[in-house]
Amino acid sequence: MGKNKPFWTPVLLIALLCVAMQSPVVEADVVAVRASDAHAQHHVQSRAPAPTGYSALVVFGASYVDNAHPRADVYKSSMRNYYPYSSAGGRYSNGPVGVEYMVASGTSPALKQHGKSAVKLFNYAYGGSVIRNGLGEASSSYPATRDQVAAYISDLKRSRIDIGKGRVLHFFNTGINPVTQIWLKVLNGNMSVASMNTARNNIKSNSAALAEFITSTSQSVTGSVLSRKRTRPGSVVDISPYFGHTQRISSVAAADFLIAGIPPLEIVPTFGYQIPSTYTATQRAQALSILKDLSARFNSDVQRFVSSFKPTSSKVFYYDLAALWRDLTNSPSKYGIKVINKTCYDSTSGAVCMKPTEYIYFDTLHPVTSVHKIWASKMNALVNAS
């Protein structure tokens, strides 16, 4: 035994020394990974600051923002491919719509761009669409905001679109169509208290759905977690199964969100024509008052959501379209407008006015392209100021 001691002792010591030396190395690797996980966001931000300019504008909504983009034949009727709209490619106006002006180099101010490349426009809007088909007595034959967001996420997931390396501005403008349908249901219900209560609940359901679809868009492009704590049977909150994922699927440099409200519909010409001709003056006034209430409720709900919506590393904006509409109506001379209560296009005679820039409306619902440009300039100024 004594003879073996000089041999085994050094071997044992060396083995123990090796183990002692190796263990800290392995543990150090584990600690490094954990530390990296804990501070990954901080480290990434410090190495590669988020860009300040935009490489893409992604649009969701209805006719006010539909730029007549290519679409499947089954949805072609969502465009106005007939006179006089055909001269504007099927847009619901006499020329480009606001989102097109937002990315146009000639618009003042121009949307702040990333690098030297122009801001790309990706438009998923469909004229005549609602927020979610079948929700709150509102529906259409066209892809709703919910479907539009799903299409965008699918395009990102499958790399069908190149959004560039700058910030991506996601723009939502919808609500006129569901509010209109909900209002007409009230009129069909003889403006009863019960029909009004139902309408207010339906407005809340639609504004909540819009909020959740915006949240889902943020979740998809930033990897933030969508809260499910409010999910309940029959709720519109839990939409992740619809989109088929719960994790980030794109490498968007930075995702920002611009949400515009809807005009004060009670002053938009088309709604006066939709009131039954049998109504008395008092009933007409009541019908418009109800429409005013529903429009304001929708805008208030959306604005309240925007105020509380704070996704990490994102900028969020609310544009008060109702305020612009009132200013156009009450102070038209500021914008070179002379006609506020008539339309440029007379659908009865088929005549189109000679000076559309002097009008607010092209038809009884949709603005002329010059008003779209005013709207775009104001939204660009809002976004650029951040």
C-alpha cells in the first residue's frame, strides 16, 4: 500500500483539480446565458438603436383608406369601378386617398423616412368592410379589419412583403360602416330605449374588437405578450387562436401605431338621406342626435384605448378626425373650401363639379382627394413631431 501511495495520490489530485477547474467553466456559461436573457433587450438596444425614420406604412380599414389595391375577384365589388370613380382607379374619391399622400414625396410635411428610400405603402383595407363580420349587428361581404390583420401577419410570416429596415407605421381607420349599421338598427327599432341600449353595447363590442386587433398586431410584430386575463365565453378578446400563433414572427425594427377616429357622422350628408322620409322634423333631429351619440362613443372608446396602449419600444398616436371634420365644416375658408353641404359628384345627374378643391365631399360620404391630402399632412405632422 505504501508503494502505491506516490502513484495514486497525484492522479487523484489531478482528477479532482480537473473537475474543480471544469465546473466553474460550465456554470459560468450557464450564468452568462441567463444574464444575457435577462438583459437581452437592453443589450440589443444599446448595440443597435432603433431607427427614427419609416420604411413602411401598413394600412387597415375601409373606404376612407382603400387605395384600390389589387384584390381577389370575389372582392372586386369593394372597389368602385364605374363612372366617375373609375377615373381614380376605383377609389372612393376623385384621386389618391390620404394614406397615399402620407408616403408621397410632395406632401408637406413628408413622413419621416428611413435612409434614402421612399416609404413603402402596404394596403390591406377594403371599402365597405367592418371591424369583424357578424359582430354587434355589423357585417359585410369583404375582409374585415380582423381578416386584414391576419393577411398582413401571414404575409410577414411567409416573407411575401419587404417592410424594410426602418420603423413600420401601422395605420388603422375603420368604424363608419359598423356604426352606420348599428344606427340603422336603432331606426328600425323605432328609436326605442331597448334599441338604444343594444346599440351602445354593440358600439362597445366593436371598439373593443378594434382594440384587440391592434393589440394582436403589436404582439405579432414585437413579440409582446397578449393579455388573456379578460377572456370569457362570448368575448372578442381572445383572438390568438384565429391568427394561429402567440409568438413574434417577424423582425420589424420598430412598430408604431397610428389610429384615426371617424368623422362626426351626424354632419356627413349621406346620413340625412338615410333617415326615413316619413319622419317628422322632431324624429329626424332625434335620429341625428342618436347618430352623434354613437359616433362619439365609438371615438371615445378608441381614444381611451390608445391612451392606455403602450407596447414596448413603440410610438402610438391617435388622430382626431372628428375635430378636423368640424374645422373643415365650420372654418372652410382656412382650407380654400367654399362648399360644405353639397357634393362634387351629383349622382342624380351624373355631373362632376369643375372645382373639386372647393368641396369637402366628392359624394355624400367620401371626401375629395384634396381633403385627403389635408388629412395626410396633419397626420404626418403628428407622427413626425414625436
